[in-house]
Amino acid sequence: MRASARQFSGLAGDYARFRPDYPDALMQSLEDVIEKPLSDVRAVDIGAGTGRWTRQMAKAGVGSIVAIEPSAGMRDHGVRITRPWRVDWRNGSGADTGLPGGIFDLVTWASSIHCVEIAEGLRESIRLLRPGGCLAILSKGRTSSSEGRRRPDNRTSRGRRLCEAEIIVDAVAGSFPDCEITTFLLEETHHFTSRQAVGYLRSLAHLRKGTGAPALRQALAEVSAMHGQRIAWTFVTWAVIVQDQQALMP
């Protein structure tokens, strides 16, 4: 699925305030496979949005980070929240970042690979990475409704998340045939107020049109009616991590 920067126009505030961070264990998993101290790592975060994952990498001690984000509104938020660290924010797309090739130890896509054709994104990742570098494609999304309210589509929703990861694994395996591919999967429960839940749902720009729109409207109606209540949602985080770029296809 390809998305444009205009699709995310005006959503930066909801993104920055209401989207939960990625689990700390994910950064630890990446640290385990990167063959140098984090302070020596040169990373690029493609489709960085408002900088949630960018900030997590910076806080973990990644020494040099370039954040690529085509939406000016998203970039402005990202610049503000990463100001305590050395993050270089730039305008660019996932298919053409405009960065020099072969110099990055780590390339990440945090809930952004769906914004470009996967093959284009992988080609740009291959171009950017140095031999021995690491690619991480990650996503975090909601799978269930409020606590105490059973929804028949919870299992289907979780299955869709896992299917997304499988699609990425298949695509990565085609472009990185001789590399080691590691997957990360974690379920977490996050608690929201009804206001926070509405803010999170408003941030789902990719669901505002097409087949996801009816479900999004229904979810917004449900949480808007739950004034003052606490809402528990289950989120699945998955990541596909590729190591040893020396065997990459051109």
C-alpha cells in the first residue's frame, strides 16, 4: 500500500500524543544483533513520522541518526521531541531518501513500510546499508477492543497483524536470499482514557478510506460513547530484522 504525505497532513498532534511507544525489548533485540557499540552506530529512520521510534533509538544511545519524513507537520513534531539528541531531520521519501549509499549500520522502518511499494523500500534500504549492516522493519498496531467487551474479530485482527509480518518476511527473503532473518513478536496491553482512545483512532490515516473505513468509524463511535471510562487495548508489535548485508542482491 502506498500513501502520500498529504494523507498525514494535520495528524501530527494525534500521532505525537496518543500513539504508544514500541517495547523496550525491541531495541534490546536490535542491540544484540548490531556488531558494534550503539554509540558508534550510524542509523537512518525512514518514514520517521513524529519521531516516536527515532527518539527511542536516540535515548538508547544510537550515536548518529538521520530521520527521513516527507510530511512537514510530522517533521516539525519530530524535531521538537528529539531536540535533546543529535538527530538530523530531512525531507525525503522511502523510495528516494536522497542520502549517500553504503554508509549506514542500521536502517529502520517503523510502521512506515506500507507507505511505499515494498520492493522500492527494500531497494533503497540495500543501497543505504554498509556491508555487515542491519535492516529492521517494524510495526505496532491494535488488535482488540475495550477490556471486558468480547469482539468476534479479535482473533482475525491479530491474524491480520501476523499476516502483515509474513508478507514482509517473504519480500525480504526475496531481496536478501543469503542473509539471516530474525523476527520479533510481542503483545502488550495499553490503557487509555476515552479521550486518548479517540486521539489514537484519529491518527489512523491509512484506515480513513477504503475497506478499513467502516471499522474505524465504528470504533470511533464506540470509544466516543465511553465517557470517563478506561479502555484496555491489546497491541501487537512485530519486527523483521535482517543481518549481514554482505550477501545482498544489487
